[in-house]
Amino acid sequence: MKRISFPIAAVAVVTLGLGGCGTDQPPVCDSLAAVQTTMHQILNANVAENGLAPLKTHLQQLKADVTVLLTDAAAQFAPEVAGVRAAADQVSTSVATAQQNPDAAHLNEVRITLGALRSSLNGLGDAMSGTC
């Protein structure tokens, strides 16, 4: 089994490119930093060596981190938050399906939904660029 490289890497590049947030910034910046940390863990998950379990754990943490980020960003960035929520829900659904049937088609669906999440996070990141 080869190492799976989902477009989640692009999400990491986008969120990492936004830079870390300092302590004098709003909570949304800390939430963004948490998403960045989890993205780094996902990028380093070696499915070939460790199987899908660690990746699943990191994806669950990403979901929790994104939930906090969306809560913190909801008032100021409502349109972007709605898009990220919808994309994150699609990722959750595709991951659940792939866990039950881990074949190429279902893993590809995870890849596609992660790409949509990446696009939504790009929009939120662009909107947040003046905040963090």
C-alpha cells in the first residue's frame, strides 16, 4: 500500500501560509494555529506503515479543530464559515463511507471532498488574512 497524499496537503500549505498567530490576537487566530498543527500531523501520516487508524485519528482532530475555528470565525466571517461547514460535512460523510469500504473509488471520493474543503478554507483564509 502506498502513502496516500490527499489534497489535504494543499490545505496545509494554505493554512501554514497564513502564518502563526500571536497571543495578542483574537481567538480565531489560535483556532487557525490548531488547524495548522493538525494539518501537519495529517501530512506526516504514513498510511503504508501505520494503516488508516492514525489518519482517521488526525482527521477526527481536524474536524474538532475546524469546528472551533468556525465557531470563533462565525460572527466575522459568516459566508465563508457556511462554505467550510458544508465542505467539512462532505468530508465526514466520505471518510465514513471509505472506512466501511476502503477501495480506490471511496478513497478517491475522500480526496475530492478534501479538495472542496481546501477551497472553502482558502476562502476563509483569504477573508482572515487581515486578522491574523
